[in-house]
Amino acid sequence: MPNREPTPGPGAATDSSGPGGPTVVAIVGPTAAGKSELAIAVARAVGGQVVNADSMQLYRGMDIGTAKLSEAERGDVTHHLLDVWDVRRAASVADYQQRARTVIDRLRADGTTAVLVGGSGLYVRAVLDDLQFPGTDPEVRDRLEAELARSGSQVMHARLAVLAPTAAMSISPMNGRRVVRALEVVELTGSFTATLPELDPVYPSVRIGLDVPRPVLDQRIDDRVARMWRLGLVDEVRGLAAAHGLREGLTASRALGYAQVLRLLDGTCSEDHARAETARLTRRLARRQDTWFRREPVAWLPHDAPDLLPRALALLG
């Protein structure tokens, strides 16, 4: 993962304002790159407000395991779309899209810069670009989820490979949530498109990525996971499971760290294994995130540049 000088592609940087209000700033990149800190610094410098685009930070009570900033760390910068979903609720990018655009439209109408921050690539694109999402049917979803519990994701993935081969090639057989969603879309619409459409911006935007060399990022992830354990991730998961129905959450219960600790609490793995597995899978997630954003029109900046904030602000025009 070589360091790069800023490399704006088409749409990576725009004028500082556009129809409807100021340019939206998106701070993106892999987990543990330092996005939240830069987002706060940029928002403070331009009088903006932060809009969360991390899918797991949308969940109430999932704080330690998602590295959610505390109120003290957020300081005087207003943050939106943290703690909006109950842990029992399945994630919905369509719902997030509507919520995020409502916030951003309001901010832009007031002349306030929205600073979108997160490593969930689809969520960022859902806000900034004209993406349409197929609907959902609770009965179909419940039936497929029940089948997933009975048969496992690999059996269902084999069926997806027959019904929608292209979609199956893009989805891991181990990702039960995505396999279920793909089968639901196929059943409701008759087809599944596995590729995203070309960029069709909804807002003028500048997308800034934090570039971290892979060995450095791996160490940062290991350090973050160790810190989560010290801060009490196990107790956080135990409390969410006991009082808030975490195990019932189709998305939250499978989140990195939370799924591993649930297995620890069930007695099916040791604490050392749960911690090591969380770090390993987080490193793998970071690689997927980096691959995603490398295909996007992102201006990359070295994460440790001493003049990181001035360089980021210079990209705003």
C-alpha cells in the first residue's frame, strides 16, 4: 500500500460550493487509519458538522467495539447518525441513505459543510451518488434467514450460484447476510446486479482518503483491538446481549469483535482466540476497504503527514 501524493480523479475535488450549498467533504479509507480525528479537525476548521458513514456506529451501545468517539473526543463538533439503530435491527443502506441525505440537505441549506466520515464504502456511495436500492419483503427475508440458520451460508450460496452466477462470484460463501440479501433481491425482482453503476453525483463533493502503509495499518489494528479489550469490550457485549437482545440482531451480532465475544461468552472459544480472530478479521476487512476506495475518485494523503490538515483543506478549493 504505497503512500501517494494527492491524486484527485474525476469528481474527487470540486469547487467549495455548488447548487444547494457547500461541497460535501468525505473522509474515507480503511479502519484504524485515523479518519475520525481528521474529520473533526476539518469540521472544526471550516465550521462544519460530521455525518457518520460507519455502518456499525449507527447502532446504540456498540461503542468500544466500533471505536466510536466519546462525547469528550467529539468536543464542540456536532456529530450526526451515531446511535440511531437498536442492535436487533438489521442494517439497511437504503434507510441510512435517506437519513444521511436528510441531514446533509439541511446542513447545506444552512450553509454548513457536511463532513461525511467512515470506512463503509457502499454507505458513502449511497449518500454521494445516485444509487437506487431494491426493496425488501419481511416475509421473504424471515424465511431466508430461517433457512440460513438451518442450512448455513454455503448451501444457500450454492443456490445463488445457480440463480445469479455473477452475484455469487462477488459474494463470499461465508457472508450469510449478503447471500440472504442477494437471494431476496433475486426472488423479488428476478435478477441481481452485482456491480455498482457509474458515478452519478448527487452533491458536489471532495473525497479524501488516508493512506497508511500496510504493515503500519496492521499494527494499528492490533493495537486497537488490544485497547478495546482493555476498555471492556467483553463487558459491553455481555450487557448488550443480556439487556438489549444483541443475539437477535442479524447484523449487529455478526459485527467484528461482537461475534467473537459472543462465542467466547458461549464457551465455544477462548478469550485469546476471540481477540486474535477479531484482529485477523479486522485486518482482512481493512484490505477490502482499501481495495474499494482505490477504485473511487479519492485524493489520497499520507496519514502521518505533519501538515495533514492544511493539505486536506487545500483540496477543498
